[in-house]
Amino acid sequence: EVQFVESGGGLVQAGGSLRLSCTAPGFTFEDYTIAWFRQAPGKEREGVSCISNRDGATFYADSVKGRFTMSRDNAKYAAYLQMNTLKPEDTATYYCAAHYTPYGGDWSVMEYGMSYWGKGTLVTVSP
């Protein structure tokens, strides 16, 4: 059974940075677009970013553009989300997910049913 595990969450002050990691040892990372979602208390889950398996192209929600950077390392079965200039409104549980995209993916995969999900890591940004 494939397990996606997120790590790197925590408490940070506004303006600070965190780097989230998503790992799935043994998973065929190279066949999947990897995505980050987040869900704040009392709010719906929203897409944050995704990275294509074909060319490494990255896509971001408007709310995080210019502040967050996503990357992946297929050899390490890992994806990352570097979050800079964090704001209190970034407070949420962040989830890693994957969707099968043999020819590569883009932001549209965020609308699909993701094939795999992690259990999330909590990010709290204090004012």
C-alpha cells in the first residue's frame, strides 16, 4: 500500500518560512503529477500548487504565487513546498496528493480526483 507522508509543518511567525516535504518510498513518482492542497479550519480544501512529472512545470494558486515554490526529486521519491513570507491566512493542514499523468499534468489535475493522499501536516502562522 502506497503511503504519502508529509513533514515540515509547525508554528512560525508571520513573515517566516517553512519547507514541507512529501515522501512515498518506492512509489512510481515519475508517472504522477504531485500536488499540495490545504484546508484551514472551517474552510473547504483548496489547491495550493502542483508540479508536472513530464517537465517539472509548476503551477500555483494566486494566493501563494511569488511566495511558495514547489519542487520534486523523483530519485528520492519526494516533493517539496518551500513557503516564504508566510501569512496568518496560510494557516492550514497541508496535504500532499498525486494524480496519474503519463503525459504530464497542469493545474487542471487539481480538479480531478487525486489517486493518493497523505494525512497532512499542520502549518500555523502567528501574527
